[in-house]
Amino acid sequence: MSPPALAVEAVSWAYTRGRPALDRVSFTVPAGSFTALLGPNGAGKTTLMALITRLFAARTGTIRIAGHDLAKEPRPALGAIGVVFQRPTLDLDLSVAQNLRYATRLYGLTGADAERRIADALGRLGLGGQLDAPVRTLSGGMRRRVELARALLHAPRLLVLDEPTVGLDIDSRAAIVEHVHRLCAETGLAALWATHLVDEVRPGDRLVVLHRGRVRAEGPLAEVVRTAGAADLVDAFARLTNGGGEPVTAAADGNGATIP
């Protein structure tokens, strides 16, 4: 069997000598899955994303991406992921094409192959007519889609998204959520989607609930809801993040959870 797209094992991180931002965090993202990393603001999601993308180097624990140990094999590990950061990272003074062509060069892609990948990525996101548009003229939702297209140019095994819908209107947010779910279903891409918004989670998703730097629950959404003794995801999230209780592990497959 192929390794999971992401395996995080006993990872801890502290900025100061106080309470750690992450405390022995462990979970997996299976190949082809949409895994929602759900937690309130301050749960440690962005810190975890920084470790997975190696903006920070983990001092304890192990992170494996597509089977590659991030600490020992950083090049193939990082080459297997695409990233959409919480803060926008496009150059507003360049066109869509210029932003994406710059990214293809960083990935070592050139010539006709690079142009084909750019066209495919933009076309899949409904941006085929925006190739020469200055990024500054695009809406927030369209800029986010360009960032998503850029993250997919090198055909990664894992897509990592840190609160990717922050600041977007309802329609743009729904479109991004739908597109990433469709990518996972149609291409076998795995996604780790960090959010504090329960309405971005779908019934068939896997779920990792992070609270105060610890994993409170992991597994298929319906099983997490059931094991938490909750009526629906909103209830389960409240129970798991309001203190008390032991972490919940839901390993079995499940579906049909109610999402308000």
C-alpha cells in the first residue's frame, strides 16, 4: 500500500517556556482524502501548518509527506506538497500568467510543459480567460483561485491550505470549498484544509479537531460526531473544544453526519 499523503507523529512546539502551542500532535491524511483540520482561533493550526511546510523545523516528533521524512528528506517531501497560505502571496503588479510562470520556474518546469500546466490549472478553476489580467484587478475570490492554481502546477500529492477562505464573500468561499473537494474526488489529491468554520466540512470528510495544541478527535466526520455523543458537527465541536474529556479517536469509515 502507498504511504499516507501526510503522517504527523508526536509533534510538539513551544514559542516560549509557557504552554506549548502544539502538544504531541499525531494524525494522518490518507491519499485522496479531504481532511479538515478544525479548531478555534488560537488552537495551533497555523503553527502546525508552518511545521508541515518547514517554515519552522520541528524539534520533536516526525512529519512524513508521501512517505518522506521532512527532516531527513526535505527536497522530495516538500516537492510532494502544494501550499495555499492564509495571507495572500501573489505579486499584485504582475499578471496572472507572470505569477504562474514564475512558479513553474521554481518547480523546474519550462517550455510547453509549463504552459500546458498553467492552462490546465486555470481552466479547471474557470480562469482560462484571465491569463493576461493584472492580479491587482481581480476580486479576492479570483486571486484565491489563482493561488490555488499555482499550488497545483507541479501535481503535488498533498495540498495544504491554511484558512484559505478568510476574507472572502459567501459565494467565493463556497466555490473554493467545492473545487478542492472535487479535486480530491476526481484526481486522488489529498487535502489538509485548516479552518475554524464548521460549514466548510462535508459529510464524507475526515476530521482532525485541534484545541489548545492537542488533537481532541480524529477520524471520519460521522464517527467523530457519534463517538463524541453529539447530535451533529456543531454539537461535537462545542463538546470537544469547551474543555474536559479525553481525546476521541474514530477510526472506522462513516458518512451521513448532519452539518447545519
